[in-house]
Amino acid sequence: MIAKAFAQLRALKPGPARIYIAGCSGEPVALADALRAEPELARDLTFVGVPVPGLNRTDWTSLHETARAEMPFLYGDMRAAFDAGKIRLRPMHYSDSYRDMVSRQIDLAVVMVSPAEADGRVSLGVSADFSGAVLARTDIPAMAIVNRNMPAPADTPRVPLSRFAVVAEDDTPLVELTESALPPTFAQIGETIAGLVGTDAACLQFGIGNVQQAALKALSEAGGPANLRIHSGLVTDPVLGLIDAGRVVDEAGAILTGVAMGTQALYERVARDHRFRFRAVDVTHGIDVLAGIKRFVAINSVLEVDLFGQANAEFMKGRQVSGTGGLANFLRGAAASKGGMPIIALPSTAAKGTVSRIVPRLGPEAVSLPRSDISWVVTEHGAIDLRGAHIDRRAEYLISIADPAHRNALMAAWAEMRRAV
């Protein structure tokens, strides 16, 4: 049925077309399966959207030899297509990706929604980040995949089912994200971040990965009053621990996010917990919105930081493995917030301690965050705040949280670099 409906959608725009496909938990995996069975339906399509590393794995360009894609991220499952020239990587902040959806050429769209309600509307469910911007453009014919497994939280964007030119039904389970066991290093990082947050009221942002999982676990175990709110582009299963520990304010909308992605336990909770509110990227990542949140604490991770305070979140060994995403949006928002805390965290080493993640200087291709955007930096060896520090003090601070085995080499490297500054 999905293949037949998609053929009807394609008939509305014969020939080459640019098609929006949702990512994260809204990824229509049943459509990908249907196109694998009938690959001619993917001929001459350019897939646009924001699939996220670690969350999505579909290589839409593999569906036909003429299929192409444009995206702001790169991840392992797309590497071969990128090397073959089938993917155009467009580096940009998450907020800019949203503005791009508002104005760029898009010919067709496919959006997964929840079943229709009594008033004839369907919801974007737990994936409200970009699709609303596309559906607001009435010039774009859209196909709805009505999935009975898509939760319909009380406070999430809704649109009339009549907005869609084509409708198909599906019961494929949503893409899930499971958490892995945390290495001991991350437990210490999480405890340090929890100490920085303390017991005062705060609004938290966090992404995906071990750092964020460790921070939420430590905040849950530390205890304290129910005075935390959440404003984040994405929430995952560890947020349930924070709720169950009684740390999250029990008010409607106390957890504002664009996407929920995790296990069935998370999807079931967001469908019935009045604290969850879903909004698009212009709200979740909007600098004016973030700056207006009192004590906004942004908790994010990077791959490495150099002694100038620049951070790399995209490259490993010179190869692109991710993108900037909302990293700068959230750090800048926290910096502008009254009492806000922009935090980046990372283990001090890689490769079983042989490689320092605090490095003398990043490669020219690897600067995801300029030094002017870096404030708090956390490793398992402590936390330092670079705001207002002169360049020598910044290097000194960063060396102090590097692994002890690498500090002498870092000091020697800084002494040599400093003479050339």
C-alpha cells in the first residue's frame, strides 16, 4: 500500500524531484523498505532532510543508482555514498537547517503521523522538529504515512489530514534508540556536571551519547528538589530516570523538546505525561528563546579541544564523521541566558589512554566551535571555565584537566606555539 501511495505522490511531480524525508524517530523506514522492493520509484530523487548520526541508518541514495541526497550530517552508513559523490554535505547549524526547510526548493514530502483524531487532525507525534515547516508550505504536495505506533502527545503540532495529497497506513514500529553501559570514565564526568548544576532551579539541554547519559544519571542519583525543567532538541530514555527521581517540575510543558527517541518505554511515557511539549526547531534551537530561559544549562559533547579553546565535533583522523548540528545554537543560548552554563564534556583520552583528546591545536578542517563559544569544559579530571581567561590561562586550565600522562607534552607544545602567536 505504501508503494502504491508513493507512486501517486510521484505522479504529482514527474521526473527529477527533491523530496523531504523526516529523520530521527519520524524516519519512515517502511517507505525505504517499499522502495527497495520497487526501486524505480526512487529514480531521479534527491532526498533532503536531517537524519542524525547515531539515530538514523537508512542510506536513501542506495535505493536507486540515480538517487542523491543533501544533508547537514555525515555518518557511517552514508560514507560509501558520500565517497561516491551521491551525497552533498551542507555544513550548517540546526537553526539554519530549519530556515532552509522554510525557503529551499522542495518538490514533495513524506511525513509519518499519528492516526486521525475526531476532528480530522493528525499529529506529528514525537518527531516535530522539521516536518511542520515543510507542511506549512502549501506548494509542496505531501504524503502522510499514518502509523498507529506513532504516539500522539497532548501538546504536539497537529495538522488536518486533508493537508496531505496522498495517505497510506502503516504499523511499522518506530526507530528505537537503546542506551549502552557507561564506561567508568563517564560516570566521573557525569558526577562533575551534576555538581556544576547543583540543586538550584535550572533548565537543562542535552544531546545524545555517553556524556549526556552520564549527566542525567548522576543528576537522578544525586537527589534534590523537583526544580529542573528541560528544553532540548531531543530527549532519550535517561530523561525517564530524572522524572522518576522526582527532579523534574510537575507542570504541563516542563519538558519541551523537538523529538523523543528511545525505547518503547519512552514512547509510552510521552504519550501520557503532561510534562512533555513538542515544538519545531525554531523554538527548540531559537537563540531568542534560549536566551530568555533563566539558568539554561547546555550539556554537550565534542571529540577534542585544543589549547586555544577550539573544539572539534565532526572529524576523526581527518575524516568527517558527523556535523555541527545544534551544538553552537545551544552553547550560545546558554551563554546569553541569565545564570546560564554552556558546558562541553569529553573523556581526556582515547585509544586506551594513548591519545589525548586535549590537543595542542586542531587541524584547520576540524574547528566546529571557535574559542569564543567555549566556556565550561569538563573531563574526568575536573571542570574549568574559560570565560574571560587570557590565552595563556586558557592553555593552563585545559592542560590541568588533561590526562596526567599527556600534560608535559601539552605544556611543551604550548610553549612552542606561544612563541609564534
